[in-house]
Amino acid sequence: QRRNQACRSFSPLSLCSFVLQVGLNVLIQRASQFTPATRLLVQRFVPFPAVASANICNVVLMRHSELEEGINVLDTNGNVVGSSRIAAKHALLETALTRVVLPMPILVLPPVIVSLLEKTTFLRSRPRWILPVQSLVCLAAFGLALPLAISLFPQMSEIETWRLEPEIARATTSATVIYNKGL
């Protein structure tokens, strides 16, 4: 079941990312107001919206059943109060935002930093060092990205019971309930 779901989700994800990346590249090429240097710099950022949109689609396609069925919400004692579609929407939104932020340092910082470093006399006089420098910048961005993205929202998030479905609000005396936002 999960395998079929993953296979069905992969094709639209790939198509979404591909269409966005090709479309943005075509728009950039046709933008006559950009100088060639500006066009090259802007093209370095094209992978970010493509990856970010694919990540959002991934979350929605892989977890759409949670929007229909809901996710478990727990009271302060850890007891399951019920299954909430509203909490599921919050969880998917938090996860989608995390997935947008995750590639940001990886796909945005290296092009900026590397384009600045390529202008230094050190790299101009030693072009063989460009690839190792790019690799180190990417490695640093990877090290920054994951902790940053994961720290945006707690794994176990809280929501006020009055914001949830009436049957869940009636099922507990807790002012807030907890849900697992997922990955």
C-alpha cells in the first residue's frame, strides 16, 4: 500500500519540479532586461522553487489521507482524545513549511557565497580550487539546513481544544491537546 502510494506520488512530484525548473529557465532566458551576468546569477536560484514546490507536493500527496481521516490528538496525560482533521491541517502546514525551509540554505546560500568567492584573487588565480571551495560551502550549508528546518516547529505541537472539532473539545477537559506533526 505505502509502496504504491509512493510510486503514484513520485510521477507528479517529478513533473511538478521539472515543469517549474524548465519554465523558470525559459523565462530567465527571455528576460531581456537582465544582463548576461545577472541572468547567470538568477539561474543559480532556479532549483530552489522547483525543489520547494516538489517538497510541498510530496507532503500533500503522501499525507492526504490524514486530511480526510484526521490525526490523533492527545490530552496532557498522553491519552488519545480523538482524531482531528483540523490538527492534521496544522501538521501538514508545519511539515510543508519545514520542507520549504530545508533546501533553502542548501540551494540559496552556496550560489551567493560561491559567486562572491569566485571574484576573489585567490580563486581567480587558482581555478582548480573552485570545486573544493564549492564543496565545502555546500557541506556547511547542509550542516546548517537540517537543524534549522527541524527547529522551526516542535515534533509534538500543541493546539487549543476550542480550535478543533466540537466532539474533540467536548471529549477532554484540557485547554490544549498535543499532536505529532510528522516528518
